[in-house]
Amino acid sequence: MIIEDIQELGAALPKGKPIIGLDLGEKTIGVAISDRLLSVASPHETVQRKKFGLDAARLLEITASREVGGIILGLPRNMDGSEGPRCQSTRAFARNLERLTPLPIGFWDERLSTVAAERALLEADATRKRRKQVIDNVAAAYILQGVLDRLRHVRAAL
């Protein structure tokens, strides 16, 4: 089930299960996973994209092995907040994934997530080769951490 509102998504998430965050690129999918307390996002892996069926199979394999309770997709909005072709592609990916899993699926605005991930890797003095290897899953962790922080803020306000 696709849930647009992050507060509704938070209510739909089962207790004690991590969330997976995805940064969909044209060639790769960055994958990050939260802890079971939904406080920290960690980079997990980068999936090389092939075709949807194979990509989804790998992602569902990860969700099953890690007992994931929800999926977050980074939504690549334009800088003015509008949605372009990449957003449409992400939403189509979510609709296709929704047919394969009962897990709640949500979106998070990922504007500048790759820039932030690149900056963090530069500060960590990662080599160019290493940055290329991990940029997508670090960006996924950045996206997922935004969701976790928002969920924590929403829960604190209740």
C-alpha cells in the first residue's frame, strides 16, 4: 500500500521492525536500513539495476531477511518542488513494487541528498573510487534518516 503522508505511514508501520530506504538511480539503487527503534539509518548496499523483476526480487530478498516493516523511496523533485519525469519513474516503480509486497511504501523528498552524501564522504576523506562505490547507499541513508527524524518529531508532538 502506498501512503503519501509521512504521519499516516508512521502509523501503518509495525512496531519493532526496521524501515528500508531506497535511492533509485538509472543504473543503481542505493539501499539503507534503519535500526528496529527507528532512530538511525545505515547504508546497506548498492543494487546494480537490471530490469524491474530482478531489482524487485533483490529488494524483497533484503526486506525479508532483515524483517523490514516499511519501504521509503526517495522522490527526486525538481528544485522548485515540481515533479518531473524522474518522479514519475519513481512513482511507477512504487506502484509495481506495491503489487509484490504488502509492506507500506512511502516517499521522501530527496532534493540534494546525493550532494549531502558526497559532502559527508569528502569530509570522511573517502577516495574518489570509494565515493563512487558507496554514494548511492549513503544517499539512501540520508533520505531514510530524514524520514526517521520526521517520525520522531511527529511522535514527540503527540
